[in-house]
Amino acid sequence: MISRLLSHDLPNSRALAFILGVLFLALLFAPFWVPSIKALNLAAKVLIFILLVASFDLLLGYTGIVSFAHTMFFGIGAYGVAIATNAWGPSWSAVITGALAALGLSALLALAIALFSLRVRAIFFAMITLAMAAAFQTLASQLSEITGGEDGLNFRLPELLNPSTVWWEGNPFGINFNGKMLTYYLIFVAVLLLFLALLRIVNSPFGSVLKAIRENEFRAEALGYRVVHFRALSSVLSALFATAAGVLLALWLRYNGPDTSLSFEIMLDILLILVIGGMGSMYGSIIGTVIFILAQGYLQDLLRMASGLAKGIPFLPALLSPDRWLLWLGLMFVLAVYFFPQGIVGRLRDKKQ
Amino acid sequence: MAGVHTHIGAYHILHGVDLVVPKGQVTLLLGRNGAGKTTTLRTLMGLWAASQGSIRWNGQDITATDTASRARLGVGYVPESMAVFADLTVAENLLLAAHKASRMEDVDAQRLQWIKQLFPAVETFWHYPAGKLSGGQKQMVAVARAVIEPRELLVIDEPSKGLAPAIVANLLEALKEVKRQGTTILLVEQNLAFARRLGDQVAVMEDGRIVHAASQADFIADQAAQQRYLGLSL
């Protein structure tokens, strides 16, 4: 049963299966055990980024296409919901229309980029996507009447998802059964289903062709597969999943602006997460995301503690200052790449073999 | 192929190749290293574009047809040096080449059984990533992949290179059977002891041209031609 749900692509390593199991349970019950709003925000961010990174893995890890336009699709999803609910009020039809319009736009853009540029060499394709993403970001901040410009858009969601909507009066252990929790579970279920769908895609015959293309496009072509078509389809699918992640982000934050969903920093984060977790294995996106987002969220606190402990020792407190968290994150990244060139998941699976 | 020229970047590799591959026969393409044999095969497959000349398939001009479509006409191509997809399992490698099947259950079971008998490594390592196999095993997978479905033409680039004699014998058996089933074969091969047990026609290349074409029987009888073109006698 589980094997079928996972498209027979099992973790293939006891350690990996255990970690994934623990993470699944932790995220499933997050609203019940996480200590603060900040922690719940991080849990939701983890979910959304798992989907976002996994969709990028379809493109980079499985098809071997380097694209820098992935956050553009993420942003389109978030802006779709933001703009629609802003214009038509907080109704379900506005949310759904916004999401569908975003998906349509993403599919068209991905197809256009793919057909115009997938025939050129990989480096030029990467440059073209970079230019597109930059243009889109500028567009989003310039069209301030529609997008709210640099300030972004605050919007309201249907009543049911509002944090002030309490759907069970009981308040055991200070847990609130409100619209925020419902939104969390909406995101959880959506990410779970879409992740399983991605697993199904990469383990289908279509997925094998993508992997064959990644390895040697000429051989794939000589077996009778039109490489350009497969690459284009992979780009479109990947863009659609990223757009869905953007929709979920908007639902969670009830805000969207250029820095939240379109910034180039997010693009770099996605790349780092995928490399740390392991490319070409959907599970890498889960492990990478959890490590990265926890580090992003808690490294500063951890450093503050360490810096406090190191008081009195010369030089060390300054090095461990919370302001230097990026330095430590960078160091972690370098070490991760050095010790796990195939990512954490690649390493865990290799051990088994 | 008639008067085919191929340029790779600034290099002019094929200088007007005229090659006829008769239906149902095995044509050996011989010649020294760098004569243009592999380029001829790649041009035939459309992996390099012919800059001049024409390529015809059953009377139909396919010079401008893309590689994928040529493959779907019924051409199986085994590139040189163990060309498997390393990250895919042996089973996935084979399934990729089976155009009529999207699942292993759809592949002709009898044919699959036959392939597994000929190439035991295929069965032994069915679920292993092909990249983890030894060179000879990879080569077997590559040939098995090309014959997973009946093909009209099989284009094979030095299949016996680096293989142990026992495996070469299996390979010979497989190709003989494929030939018996009516598949046309174009074979580039340096191992003449192996190739001559299959061949019907011989074409010899030199400097990007076919310089000699004859039936294998005539070529074997013609000591002078062997000496001139290959520097050895069969």
C-alpha cells in the first residue's frame, strides 16, 4: 500500500526511512506540539518549500535543465491569489480563479521559454531564464496598481481560513482550533498529494525518458524520443507545481510582495536546499528543506546562546555573534557539498548499496 | 546513402559517402581508426546533419528527418563503448527502447525470455542501475536494448570492443538470430574474426569515403584488396 503510494520509489535506506517517518509525523502534528507561532510559521514554510524544491528537482535533478526562473512561477502562484482576492474580495471563487489563472499563465510562460530556448546550449538557457525572472520581478514592483509594488498586497481570505475563526471552542493545552490550523492542514494535504504526484511522475516511463535525456540526450533521441518535447513538458509540469506552491504560500501568509515570493534569494535557497538534500531523488527536497529552514530560523538563536556561553573567551563570542549566522550557514553548505557531493539522500542510499 | 558529406564544426569528416545496405543482409563497415565509420553511422541516425547528399530509407528520402523519427521507423542503434543509461536500471534501459510498451508486462514475453537467455547479465542485474555493471555486461544491455523489439535495421558500432571471448560468442549468436528473423544489420567492427561470421557485404572506408565495396565472399577471396585497405589478410 505504502509502496504503491510512493510509486515503488521507497527510501531504500533504513536511516532515511526513519528520518522521513519522523518528519512526516512531526509535520502532521505540528499545530499540536510546536511551541510558538514562529515555529508553526516555519513548519508551514517547510511544507511549501518541500513542494517548491521538489518541483525544481523535476527540472534540475531529473531532466538536467538549469533554470533560474523557478521563483517566477512561485511568484505567479502567490500573486494570482493575492491579486484575485484583493480585487474580488475574500471568496473561495476568487481564490480558485486566481489560482487557476496563475496556473494557466505559468504553463504558457514555461512553454514559451521552453520552445524558444531549450534548443540552445544549457548555459544560454540558464541566462534566458535569469533575464525572464529579473524582468518579471521588475514588472511586479512597477505595476503597483495591480501588484501593490514594493509594498506588496495584504488580502483577506474566505472566512473559514481566518485566524479569528474558531471552529471548536475547546482550548485544551492552549491549542487553538482556528482558521490558521485549518489553513495549515489544507497546505499539508495539498503538499502531500502533490509530492506523491511528483513521485509518480518521476517513476513513470515519462520519468525514465527524462533521466535518459539528462544522461545523454543524443542516445535518448536515437531511441526515438524527441528531446525537445520531453524537456518542454518537464518544464511546464515543474512550473505548474511551483505555481501551486506559490498559491499555498499566499494562503498561509495572507500577504504577497516581490521579496516574499519573487526574490532571487529564494532562487538561491532552492538551489542550496536541493544540493544539500540530494538532486534527482524527490526525498532530497524534504531533508534539504527541513535542515535549511530550521537553520535559517534557529541558527541565530543558537549562535546567540553559543556566543553567551563563550563569554570571556577572547575572539570566540564575536565569531559566534548572531549577526554572523550567514557565515555559518555558508560554512555548513560548503561542508555539506564536500562530504555529501550527492546530497544527504544520495549518501544515505549509497551506504545501503 | 548517396554522396553524403558531413561537417563537424570546422572539420570536414565525410567526403561523399556512397553506401548501400541491402535489405535482410549484414553489411560490414570496415576501415582504419579515423576513417569516418562512426561518423557515417551517426549521420545515418541524424545525430550529425549531412551537409550534402541524401539518405534514403526504403525508397523514401529521410535526409531531413529528425533522429527520433528515424528511430521510430524501425532503426535500432547501438552506439560505441557501452552506451547504457547509467542511472536507470537494466529493466528501465530495456523498456525505454520498447516503443510499443509502457510497462514491462506489455513487452513480448517470449522475446524477453530469449534476450535473457542470450545475455544472462540482463536477467541477473535486472533491477540494478546499469552504471554499476562491468563493461561487458553494459555492452550486453546495450545490444539487448536494441533488439527488445523486432527492428528493420540494426546499426551497431563496434559491439565486441573490450569483451571477453565467451561474451563475444553470445553476441554472435544473438546477432545471427536477429539476422535470421529478417533484420538488416549495418555493423562497424574491428574484430574481423567475429564480423566475418555474420557478414554478407563489405564496405571499406578511408578518409571519409567508401573506397571499396564487395560481397564478403569476393572480399575474402581478394587478398590484394585486403592488404591494400586493411593491411592484413583474412
